[in-house]
Amino acid sequence: MERLAREAPADDMHWLGLQQQLAFFAATSSTPFAERNAGEQQRRAKRMENAANELAWHAQLESFVGNYALARKLCRQAGERRVKDSDLGLQHCAIALAEAGDVTQA
């Protein structure tokens, strides 16, 4: 995966998303991939909503494996990137926060 990552274009959104998923399913930290992916989406699409959705989705994954503090942090970051403009982003953060025990915020 590292070799492929070096050879892939830096703005290849499909590859960045795949790296994040593979890291998650390999039970490793997917944070660097998610941050890079969110940053690339924001730059490329010039829309805050895309970055917010990516962070919210990552929050849901982290909450699923019990990383509740990170899930809360990612939802806060998604909120800063206008996750309120996205039904999908709101759904991901609501699930993440509910799993983290923050039912009121969810």
C-alpha cells in the first residue's frame, strides 16, 4: 500500500478514500488518511461540505471501534466545516455521538 501511495497522484480522491478504509479495516489509525482526504476534497471541490462529510464519516468509524474522544473531536471539526449543510454528514455525526454516549448532542 505504501508503494502504491507513493505512485498515486496526490489528489486521487478514490485512492485516498481506499487508503483510509484499508487502514481502518486493518485496525490501524486511519486519521492521517482521513485528514489528507478531507483536505484534498476541500481544496479540489472548494466546498466545505465535502470535507465535513469526510470528517463525519471518519467520526462514525472511530466511534464504531470505541475511539469516542476522537469521534467527538472529528464531529466538532466537521461542524467547523459546515456539516450542518449536509444531511449525510449530520447523520454520520449523530450516529458517532450517540455511540459515544453524547445522546443530547446527537
